[in-house]
Amino acid sequence: MFLLRGLTQLNTYLSNTKRFKLVCFITGTCLPCEDLIRELEKLEREISNKMTFFLVNIEENISEAEKFGIPGVPYTQIYDEENNKVCEVLGINLQDLLSCIKKLTS
């Protein structure tokens, strides 16, 4: 899982990664974020050959996050190989994430 420090760095990674991507926006003080990260780490071990995982800590630049349309944390987006956003989930909703991932990777 790649830990990124800002949205500019994320845009670079998205454009250079030609596979499915899961992007989770977090802050260091978000307790639900910690729970979700643990679940994503398990998931990554299972499907790392199909999807690249990114964590983006937005704590240092909340205004940049607001411009990017991030409604809160944890907030997860999934992109296809062409960088089209195909799924987004606010909060910890593993069922929605797993459903979206299964559609893409099966």
C-alpha cells in the first residue's frame, strides 16, 4: 500500500498506473480510518495482483481535499485501468467496497 502526502502526488500515481486502483483518503486522527486500513491491508494481500492500493493523508491540506471533492474521512474511491472513477464509499462500508471490487476483478 502506498502512503501519499497529497493530491498532486496522487494524480501522478493515478496517471502512471495502468491497473485498477483503490484510493483511501484518511487523516492521522481518524479512528475509523485505522479500522478501515487494517481491513484494506488484508484485502490487498488477497488481490494485490489485480489492484494497486493508495492511502492519502489529507490532514495537512484540508482545503486541497475540499477542492478535490472529498466529503469526509475515511473516503474510498476505486478507479479502472483508464482512470475512470467507478466506485466511491464514505465511511467504513466494506460490503459496498467488496461488491465493487468483485465486479471489476472477476
